[in-house]
Amino acid sequence: MSEKLIGAAVIGQSGGPTSVINASAYGVIRTALDSECITNVYGMAHGIKGMLADQLYDMGQEDAEELKLLLNTPSSELGSCRYKIADPDKDDTDYKRILEIFKKYNIRYFFYNGGNDSMDTCDKVSRYMAKSGWDCRVMGVPKTIDNDLYGTDHCPGFASAAKYIATSVCEVYKDARVYDTGMITVIEIMGRHAGWLTAAASLASTVGCGPDLIYVPEVDFDMDKFLKDVTDIYNKNGKCIVAVSEGIHYADGTFVSEAKASATDGFGHAQLGGLAAHLANVVKEKTGAKVRGIELSLLQRCGAHLASQTDIDESFLAGKTAVEAAVNGETGKMVGFKRVMTDGKYSCEMILLPLTSVANYEKKVPLEWITPDHNGITSDFADYALPLIAGEPDRKLENGLPRFARLKKVLAK
Amino acid sequence: MSEKLIGAAVIGQSGGPTSVINASAYGVIRTALDSECITNVYGMAHGIKGMLADQLYDMGQEDAEELKLLLNTPSSELGSCRYKIADPDKDDTDYKRILEIFKKYNIRYFFYNGGNDSMDTCDKVSRYMAKSGWDCRVMGVPKTIDNDLYGTDHCPGFASAAKYIATSVCEVYKDARVYDTGMITVIEIMGRHAGWLTAAASLASTVGCGPDLIYVPEVDFDMDKFLKDVTDIYNKNGKCIVAVSEGIHYADGTFVSEAKASATDGFGHAQLGGLAAHLANVVKEKTGAKVRGIELSLLQRCGAHLASQTDIDESFLAGKTAVEAAVNGETGKMVGFKRVMTDGKYSCEMILLPLTSVANYEKKVPLEWITPDHNGITSDFADYALPLIAGEPDRKLENGLPRFARLKKVLAK
């Protein structure tokens, strides 16, 4: 154990929200409030932007029970941002300001809760502080429904979104079979570059309610082949359910959602709806069938009522581990997850990864988990993901509706 | 009690599915299987179409535990149809066929589980059988997420959809506030003629996460006023959440979703997306703000994981009551719900309504529950709806996903 570092801690949240990012924040805040080395705990209003604007909430003034409700409160409760911080070697304006704020509040612990870009911010702050000689410890706490962070078995937030998606697919499967007339359903799922979330639709197959076809952005999309795939299944079964990533793209890299007039569909007008509406239209024109496009939209990333308790527990632990490791002298690391299988039983160990090895690298679905026809996902994915979505959250309710945390958010002076 | 009528019973499901229509079917099937007067219990494959095609499932061959899972299985498990049966005075072909099937299986009890049109079918079958002299008892078991059936305080299926909608609005509310930049969100909710489901968005306000504006089809929609409403709130708060019924219409009766090129929006191209995408586009053009359209789509009617236990219990009871009443001599009736408030505590009594008084009449949201500005819902609605959405379902899970009923569906000979 290294020398004790006494001072304040600050936590910020960044990037797109998830159902459990606040569970990680709670892990940081609760552990920091309880730590002997940490004198004050601050929350950045809207991530690093709040740091730059000297807008820090004093977390010590919050009611303990309300803070605990963060475990089941979706979205980023402290507020998020999508602020790309400069390279300190080129422009150190922001870093000077951060150091100023660090000195003002005697901040010695910096925790940043986010995805790829956030780990990059974290890494840059860490390196600048080391260079400037301000003794502080910087830790990244991961989150991303996209599951694309390098070096960790999976990412906090992914499993809850996966559970929402798989459950919704099960329910749509039932609904889409209700009439004895034909029906094709296209479900659009988030994931611009990685297909993890769309692959989660395949989990519904383990309870007999899976989609017929799945298209992910790890491989090129071919509209003609897609139409043949759908038509073949529709002609055989009278029903067809398709799951597609928002990020599917043609061989030339053009996103299908952006290709307003492809050679196949022949439409020339503006796309008002998203990819699901677009594909539904193309399929309808080709088959004449009744087609419905469904976009799971924001709900897949904020549907905390369907969060995985495993995900909540691990997300909390990621935050807690970050604080404990920092207090013990670690810095410049991101908390990661290591899968441990003992007699076929899943457990998860917290590990620490150098921030430099994580930032700005995207992990994709292994190509061998995609079927040779490029229209499905193998059972390897279910082996990987099923342990992660286990467990139902014990949510606090009011009027039969979610009772989220209500923080006072008192600005620190 | 009237004379005992011994014979078989048949149940059919019709119209759009709900999260709890199978709970009603289970109420009928379980009670009928346990009744001394009922010799066999059949399920129509796809409603009255299965009856006409002599496709009846023998429900006695199902496993009792699987049948019980119908309580938490969404959609119409027996299959549904949208078949409009003729007026028997004009064309009695279908009725002759139905009587033939009744005689073949000695069917003496006919239960039909559906909405407005289904009650009309039920009524016609009831009157034809009475005229033809075939001694049988015909009962309607209501269902509709639209909540628009006459004579009943509320309809089985409504509360579960309402709970799904209100919970989703709470979660979207959190998500839409995550950045410190402006954001307008338009949520499209089902309801072609009645605004009950859209009004359910207002329930989220009781836990502090409600929409800013709500538009229902009970009153005419004015695009200019809508844009002013949204802009005023957006300019004041930087955020605005709007809930709209799919059925909102202009004063001339044109659905907003069908008006491809209104004077206000000026677009001339085909609508690929639905109403939410359309309004999002109009608002974006007007305000320049970041706007997101969300269509809750099928999920609101099949999201059984968020069903209301009160709704499940009452739906089951509606089916059970129909069988018990029929065995006791009732016919030509629909089961309805009567609200009883005792010391402020809600309970629900089963009542019987003449089918003739129910069929083909739509009940709408009372105009006095709509705010004078026509852009909100008063707290009267919450008083009405909150008791209905109470209670969380105890669902059977497998792999962390819903384990729905798996019926054998053995065709009767």
C-alpha cells in the first residue's frame, strides 16, 4: 500500500446514458464518502464541462437513501456531456483550468464514468496531472451499452440493454404471430459500429421466441441478399422477424440508414423515419407483405425496469473498486471485468487496465460468432451473454411506477 | 339458478392482442375445465375463423402448469382474427356453419374474448342461436388496450398498456435530460379514436417524470398551436417532452399521420415513419432544436413484463365470471367492471351487461379531463387510473427472459 493521499474526490459522467451508469456512480460516491482518506466528494455537473465551469455538486449533502436509489435510476444523474478534450501537447487551456479547480477544492481523486471517449479524457487528465506535479489519482469507471471497450470481458450497461432487447423481442415474437395472415417485422437496435446489442436479440431464441434473421455491422450488408433471406423465410413460414443494427452498412461503407436511394429500393425522397422504417418499406415493396418496422430507440438504453441485477451489482462494484484502488495508490487505470467460470458457474472479478491500453479502441463481435451466411448469430453468443443478464432488480416503486433518486444537487462553494 | 345445461364450451380470441388477454382466456379455460356442466373445452384457432374452418384445439389435452403460464403470456395465444361477421338477417351462411360446428361438438357454451367488434360478433351469434332454437349460452369477455368499451369502468388490457407507457415515459424523461443542450422528444402512443392510452403518459407526472404536453384525439389538433406550445416550453426549459395519440386529427377529420403535406410542414414526400417521425421533423424545421421521435409501437400492447397485477387478476376474473354466469343460466351478456371505492380503497366488482348495449359504441376520455388548452390531462385521470396499474406480476423466467406458455394445440376431432 502506498502513502496515504488525503483530499477531495470528484466524479463525472460522460457519453450516452445507460440503465446502470448511476449504479457505478453510486459505487464511487458511497465508497468515497465512507473512505477515511477522502475529505469531500463532488459530482461534476455534465461531466468535464461542469469541471471547467466550476459547477460541482457536494455529494455529502445528499440523503443516503436517495443516493442508494441511484442503483435503479437510469440515465446519467449528474448530467453528461459529449465534450472532446484537446490533446494537452497541442492545447492545454482546459487542463490548466482543471488543475485550477483541483487546487481550489484540493481534489486528489478523479473518477470518470463513461465509454471510449471518456477513457481518453481520463487518460489525458492523468498524464497532464502527472506532468504538472499535482499529486492525484485518476481512475476510469467504464460504461457503455455498446460493449465495445477493449480489455474487459464485457461493459457495465451492456447486459441491461441486452436484457431489454431480448425481452422485447420475445414479446414482439408473440404479437407478430397473432393473426393467420402474413407478417414481416423489422426491429432496429442500437450499435453504430459493433453488433453486440443486436446479437442480444438472439438470446430470445433460447426461450423459443427468437428472430429469424440478424444483421450486424461487423460484416457488409447486401440489400439483394437481405431481400432474398426475408422472402425465403416469409414464403415458407408466413412470418419473418428480423433484427438489424442501426449501423449496418454496404460494402463501400455507406450506412444503409443514410442511403436514401439505393439501387434496390428506388426511393428518392427524404427518410423521415429511421432504418427500420426504411427497410420495412423496401421489404413491403418487394414482397407485398404486411411489414412493420420497430425502432427500440432510447428505451433500450434507459429501460431500467428491465435491468439485469448482475449488471447492477457489477456496475456498483466497478465504482467501488475504482475508489478502493485509488486510495491504495493506483492511478491511470480503468476498472475492467474478468470472467471466471468455476464448474460452469459464472462469476466476475474486477481487474485494472492501463487507461492507455483502453482508450479509443473498439471491440467488436467475433466474426466466428456470426453465421457463415452473415444473417444470424451462433450459440457462442448466448453462452457469453446469458450469465450477464441474470437477475431481476428489486426496484422501489411509487404508484406502481419507478421511484428514481431525487438528488438535491447542492453546488459546492 | 336455471336448468343445468350440459355440453362443450368453446372460447375464441379476436382483435388486437394485449398483455393480459390470455389471462382472461385462462379464466375461461380453467373454470370451464373445472365445471361439472361442461364436458369439453375447445379453443378456436384464430377466433371465429377457426370455428368456420372447424379448427378447434382440445384444451383438455394441455398441461395444467403450461395453461397457468397464460396469466403472463402476452398476445392472443389461441390466435386472433379481424373477421367481420355478416348481419345474419342479410347473409346467414357463416351462422349456419357455426351451428353445424356447434352440433358436431355439442357446443353449449360460447365465449368470445375481444373488443368492440368481438362483442358485435358475440351479439350476432347469440341472437342467431336463440332464433334457431339451439340451446346455448353466449358470453363476451372484454379486452382492449384502447379502454373504449361502453358500460364498464375500464377494460382488461388497458391498465397494463398504461403501466408500460407511463414507465417508459419516466425512463425517457430521465434520458432526455442528460445533456445540457436542448432536446425535444415526441412520443407516439396508440389510440386511433380514444386518448386513454396517451392520457396514461400523464401518470408519470405523479412521480415527477411527466411529459410537458399531451395531445389526444378527443379534441381537434392544430399544428400552429402545437408548434407554439412546444416552442414556448423549449425556450423556457431547454427541454420538452410531448405525448401524442396516433389518432390526433385536424378539425376537418384528417389524421395528422396521414396529412403528408400540410400547410404548416410543407413536406411533399411520402411518410416512411409514423406520426412521431413526422412531428419530430416539423418541430425540427420550426425550432432548429435537436428533436427525437419515439414510437412505442407494438411493445405497449405486448409488454407483459410490465403488466399490472391488478389487470391480470381482473382479466382472469372476467373470464372466470363469464363461465360461472353462463353455467348459472346467463346468456347474451358481456362481463364488465364496476369500480367500488371503500374508504378511498379501490376494488372491482364483476357485472354483466347486455351485449346489445355494448357492441359498436366507443367510450372516450371525458372532455373535462382534458385541460382547457387542449394540451394536457387533469389529475382526474390519475385518480381514475392509478389504482388500475398497481401490482407487479410474478413472472416465470428462464435464462432471465420470459417463459411463456407453450401449448400443444391438439386439434379436436
